[in-house]
Amino acid sequence: MTAQNPRIASAADVARRLQPVVVGGDILAYSYVSELHRAYGIEHTIVLAAHDIKMLSTSRFTDYRLEPNVHDPEGLYDALERVAAEVSAADPERVLLVLGCDDCHARMLSSGKERLEAAGYTVPYLDFALLDDITQKRRFYELCAQLDIPYPRTWYFSCGPDGPEELPVHDFPYPLIAKPSNSAQFQEATIEGWRKIYEIDSPEELAEVWRSIRTSDYDNELVLQDFIPGGDDAIRTLTTFSDASGELRVVSGGVVCLQDHDPTALGNPLCIMGEREQAIIDGARRFLKEVGYRGFANFDIKHDERDGSFRFFEVNTRCGRNTYYMSLGGQNFVELIVREFILGEAIEYREAYDPFVYSCVPRYVLDRSMKNRARLQQALEVLRRTPEPYPLHYAPDSFLHNFWARVMHVNQIPKFKRFYWDTDGKQLK
């Protein structure tokens, strides 16, 4: 399905007329910048971030602006409206596209879509009612059950006033995974010993985690899940792009060779090798069609060696931090957003599984961290044949950008020493 009134008539006009505005300062933010330049020759992407992230602020392709309140809805909307007024005054023919990097950005951009569209932006995110519905873990698993998509055994407990003072901690199997039902709200909460995901080893530890969350300002649900055995390479990631009717148009994915073990970033894949699994694609396709999903989605999955199933954990209603891997697989990921939401073009079905390894860490980190040595050798072989495996290195960019990108790359070594090697692979608590 194509847009009725495309914002720009042809791809040849994109570089001249499109003004992308990126909110955030992480790997995905730079991936937007580099892939917009690679696909369309866009020289200046406006980036709004709360802090000076050197690899972005030194890029010759960014107009980098410090906006300390972009994590607050009103602060974000105000900043975007100021940018829109400035761009429109300078060139009324410019078309604005806003892109976020985090769960909180996706929620705010979706929630404020009507206001932002009135300011002139194209907002390539779901309407808020759908986004809010499917990002609640309980609802996501209800849909999985309805659609015959495997997911982990799960328990739910309200953290609000109606929740229990204590959990029946001796009734659960250990180890156990604990995580918020609403990740965006949890990210903004003030919680003693906050972690993105909790690996719980005992009833006593669960009782302590519950106390810290129950007495915080997070009032949604806490989700407890059966721990699926297996190391990082049991984790799978799938990125999908679907059209306005919910039909899957482009898909890419792979096995997570290594994830971040920093407690504030646990679960972010740092090395992914392209690998196609039909069962995962089929499950995602059913989900997207059922809810009428349009645009990018990123699914987190884990292979359960006990029965051979692939268990779905959640859907992220945005590009993932690592969606650059779709470009490595053969499809520039930003091009899909422009074609669907700006140009109104029909997108042919494609699977982006050209052999690739996406990697944010030096080879030394892979050598020392990957316990599955056969998988390591396979990844290293594909890595050698992947032209641009590191998403922050982009040869056409400035010397200073690539210098800071290199610094971030090397800094992974002390990070893994602190959070993984010195803890024998256990989560630092």
C-alpha cells in the first residue's frame, strides 16, 4: 500500500528536500545519519541529544544540538517545534522526518504524533493506542498465546498500591528473570539498585528486588519469567518492516554472538551474525498482520534447547540499536522509512540475509568472551568478509568522528573486564 499524498515526488529529490531530525545519541542515532548519507547523500541530519556524545557531535554529517530536556515529553515537543519553525523559515519546501532511538522516544513521538504532524513532521511510529497495548508484556504474551507463538512461562505482579507487600518467593523456579512490563516507564523510575533486567538466583534476592521496586515510583507490573538456559548465542534478534496493511515486507535477523553485560545495557547485542530461522519469521509475520503493524519492529527471542522452540520475549516498536545489521544484510534500513512514509512507494518483499557479522567490539573481546568456540570460529570467518561490521565507522565521515568511534570500540575491553570477565559471566549486582 502506498501513501495517497507522498511528501516528496521522487528519490532524486530526497537529498534536496528531506530534513531528518534524530532524537538521541547512541549507535542507532549514528546509524540513521550514516545510512541517510549512504542512501540519499543527505549531508546534514539534525541530532537532538541531552549530552555531548563525541562520535556524533564531531560528525561532518550532523547538525548536533544539545537539548537537555529531550527525555521529557514537553521538552521534546518544544525542541522539535522550534526546529520545525527554523527549518520552515529557511526553506518552506523542506520536509521534516523525526526519528527516535529509545523506547521512551518511540512512546513520546507516538503520543505526540498529532501535535508533531501539525508542526510539519512525518512521524513513522504506530498510533499510541496500539503502541501502548503491544508493549505491555502481559498483552504481548496474550497475543503470542492466541497466535501460537512460543514464549517463556510467566508470572505478573502489580507494583502499584494494589500489589502484594511480599511475593511467594519460594514458589518459583530459580534462576529466574525479572523485568518490567513497561520498559519505558521503568527506565524513568528511581529504583535502588536499578537494572534493565534482573537475573535472580535465590528467593532472598527476589525478595530484595521486589522491595526496591515495590517502594519506588514505578507502579506498573513486574514480570517474572522462567530462565531459558543457554548463553548469549542462544539469543536471536529479528528486525521487520511492514506496510500499512500489516504485511511483512522486509526481514533480517541473526544469532546474538555476544550481548552487553553492563547492568544498565544488558540485552543490547554487541555482535550479531546473520542467520535465518523460518519459525521466527513465521511467528513475527502472524503478529504483525494480526495487529496491523506499520513500520519497523524489533523482536527479542531465545532458542530453548530443552524443546527446540524459539521463545519470543518482546517487541520493540522502533528500530533497534543494532538495526544497522539489516543494511549489512543487503537492505539499507533507513531507505525503507523514506520509501514508505515519505515517497509513498510500494516495497517489494525481501529478506536481508547476505552473510554478515555486525560487531561493536574488538576481536579480542569475542575471543575471550564467546564460550561456544565453534560459533566463534564461524563468526570470525564471516566477520573477515563483512565490509563495514562496526556501525560507528564510516570512511566518508570526519577524522574526529572516526577517532571517537575507535575510542568507543577499544573501551569495550575494560567494560567486559569489569562486567563479564571479572565476574565469571555473572551479572554484576
